[in-house]
Amino acid sequence: MARVKGAMMTRKRRKKVLKLAKGYWGAKSKHFKMAKQAVNKSGNYAYIGRKQRKRDFRRLWIARINAACKLNGTNYSTFMNGLKKAGVTLNRKMLSEIAIADPQGFTKLVEQSKKALG
């Protein structure tokens, strides 16, 4: 039986990495060893960034809700506590959208929250 040589798969693997490194500065886009390191590092940054984006959006929504709550004479934590006790199950993304697009509707939610707290 003939011996299998790895040239084709090696070339394919290297081409894949170099294609991902296209546009990188200097030797990082030309030399396989440096390109492999740069691609691995950028993959790690992309993975971390996907987690951070979720955190950043949650922080943004909370800041928007808090600002709208302050306009209605309450703060974020008491508002959220009141909503929970009132049985309103709106997520923070939707609450921030309501706060921006429909201030009267948000005021009604604040009143409902205050009423649930007693």
C-alpha cells in the first residue's frame, strides 16, 4: 500500500490560516508562523468581545431605565423590585425601549411598580 504524504492537507491548512490573516500588518499576513499566532489571538479577542457586548448592552439598558426612573421620582432598584412584585415580566431591553419611545407608557409602569410596593 502506498504511503500517504501530507503535502496537500498541509497546504490547505496553511492557506486557510493565511486567508484569515489577510489584511494584517507586515509579516503577520505573509508568514505562516506569525499569521497563525495572530489569528489565534484575534480569535480569542473575538470570543471575549462577544461576551463583553452582552455586558455592555445590559449596562446601557440599565442606565436608560435608571434615567427614566429618575424623571418619574424613583430609582432603578425600587422600580425593578416593584415590577417583580407586580408580576410584570418585561426584560431590561424592552423596558429601555419603552422608556425612550413611550415615556407615558413608562410612567404607567412606574405607577404600577409603586402601587405593588404599597
